[in-house]
Amino acid sequence: MLNKTFLFFCELAVCWITASCAIAQEAKFQSRQVTPAGEYTFGIEGPAVDGSGNLYVVNFGKPGTIGKLPAGASQSELFAVLPEGSVGNAIRFDRDGRMFVADYKKHNIFLVSADGKDVETYFHSDDFNQPNDMTIATDGTIYASDPHWKQHDGQVWRIGKSSDGAVTGERMIADRHMSTTNGIDLSPDGKTLYVGESDTREIWSYRIDGSHLLSPTLVKRFDDFDIDGLRTDTAGDLFVARILKGTIAVLNPQGKLKREIPLNAREPTNLAFGGPDGKTVFVTQRKGGFVESFRTDRPGRETCLRACSERK
């Protein structure tokens, strides 16, 4: 069950933001291209929106960079350059507005300063296959998917601060063997972790108990096309990138398909909620190297957590 108190305060905070902003009325679930084709490489991924509504996407112009699309703009600009040899695959913001970037090449999780000039290693492990996607809990814990594409398997990492303030990470223990772990996100109450597996086109849910992933449940198996990134909204619905099909599938928490949103290109890699009210979904498109967006009916989970934090 969703935490009703959580949802109440989320909706309250989002309503406060909405009331203070003039939001253009757009038709829901109709996607449009918002950046020029070719701004980003074939590795376009990891979209995330900060508290000011700016969108950040990895691999702007060349690998190893981060692009920034300022709120309301139609062209991206260079925001940051990662250390030599590092290539980002995911970006996430915690509730304090800190930017984390998963570097799949050099097995790092970076912490990037607000101006993009300083990139420091937050966590590194030689035991990573390749940190792929991330989600962040209310308490700042990072959950990272870690696929091994050649072996067709994967794992999930839990990364956070210990009682003495040191950053530690560990591979989580699951009650089942995982395939190529990819898209990942939490339920609104933070108790359930959703993990997509690309090889099998399956999405699984797990109950989180410290470093253990318990009660594995198959949420959805798609019969065709691949799946990539996924995000949840405040109702617990899952938005799933159907790469090669060119849609975003919307599932309820039990896995029932509610709708499929057609996109402008066939290879969506990931998505992020943003906009003044949290109801704009930005999608990274590998085919064409651009970002498109559509309006939806509820804000994203992460947008809501940020809004609640700002109101405190």
C-alpha cells in the first residue's frame, strides 16, 4: 500500500508549486521534440531535472560530458566534463539537490557541484560490472543497477553513508538470480524497489530490508521489444521506456498496462519527470540524439520528494 501521509504532503507541496507558476496547458500524453537532433551522442541517457527545472543529460556532443537544457530553453549547453576515460550513464538528484552521476566506464558514482566545475568520486568499486541506472531514497541511499551484458546477468547495489559518515556500498542479496538489471526506481513509500531486466524484458518488484531484496514478484513481462529506463509517479504507476518500439508504457503497480504513449523516434533510453508541477516527462532518444517530452496527469516520485523537502 502507498503511504497516504506521504502522498498527502507530496500533493500539497506540488499544488503549492503549481499555484505559484503559470503552466501552459498542453494535451496530455502527446510527445513533442524539444531539443535539436544530434545534440547528444548515441549514448544519450540518464535524464534528471533539478529543483529549478533544468534538465541534465549525459553525453552532450561527445562521450564523457553532461549537457544542460535550461528550463524553457530549446537548445542544450555544456554543463560538465567528467574525468578522462569516464562516461556517464545516469544522473540523479537527491532531496538536497546534489547531483550524482553513474560512470559505467570507470566504475564510479560521481558527485558533481552545482556549477558543474567540480567532479569528485563519491563511491568507487572494482566489483562493479558497470553502474548503469540509479534511484535515490528519501534518506539519500542510492540503489544502482549493475548489469553484466556478456554474461546476461546482473545485480543491484546499495550505496550510502555509514554511522561514521563514510560512504559504503554493497551488492544487495536477492531471493532470485537476476538477469541484465537496467531501469530502476522506488515506489512512492520507498519500501519497494522496481528493477527492469533487459534480456528477459521483465520488471520485478522487491521488498527492501536493509541489504536484502525480498519477496521477488514479476510485475510485467513484455512479449516483444526491449525495455530500458523506468520511473514511478506519485500514484506508484511505472513509466517504462520501450526501446525499439518507440513508446513509453505506463503500468499500474500490479503490472497492468494502462496506456502506451507513442514517441517521435523509436529508441527511447530513459526518462525523467520535471516541469513546474512535476508532470512533464522528458525522454532521451538514442535514434536522433535528442530529447522529447509529454505531459502526464501526476507528478513523478522524485519531483514530489524534492518539493516536500523544499517546503520543510
